[in-house]
Amino acid sequence: MEKERYSNYLRKSDEFYRSAQEAEKRGDWTALVSNAVHSAISMADALTVFYAGERSTAQSHNEVMRLLATLGVDRDELDRNMRHLSSLLELKNLAEYEDRLPTQKEAKSAIQNADRFRRWVLSKLPGRGRCADSGA
């Protein structure tokens, strides 16, 4: 995969993130969680495409976590930010597969974790002056 394609994943992430923000305004907690999760997954894809030239296509999100672990980023920093992603992936199951609906608290946590993960990924990619929630 061409390294330059990372920007496509950034754009996908921006779209999902803006959708999560709109869902938050409406109180649509399931939509917020799902979009926050997909925003973070796209950010992970952008990072792995840029640094490793590949992205996970596996059904299991363990593969994206494995790919992130190979990037040569400071381990403490990586672990801290992988926790944000991991928390989101746990909520993905709730929002998309379980019969229980996400609570407002869970949705707020999802958008916070998505924002933190996005900001970290953006700090690792070219054009780091870009605003994490602008969609620019």
C-alpha cells in the first residue's frame, strides 16, 4: 500500500468524527459511539499506513493493535494511547451488537477517547498543525 494513502484514512476519520459530534448534539448515543469508534479505527489505519505501509483488514481489531505495537513509538506513549483505542473497541460491541443501548456517560467517554486518540495520531503524522476536530 502506498504510504501517501494515509490521508484517505484521515479524511474518513474526520467524517466519522464530525458525525459523532452531530450525534452528540442530538443525544443519539448509539450513533455517537459507533462513529467515534470508526473515527479512531480510521486514525489507526492512517498511522499504520503512513509508518508501516499497511492497515489491518482482519475482522478482529486485535490485528490493528498488533500493527500499532510494531511502529517503534515510545512504549509508554503507545500503551497510553492504545488504551483509548481499546476502550473504544469495547464500546463498539455494545453499540453495534448488544441489545443494551449505550448510556450518555458511555457516549461521552467514547467521544473523549476518540478525541484523545485522534490528537495523538495527528501529532505523529505530517501536517500536525491540523485541528483534530476541524475536518480540515
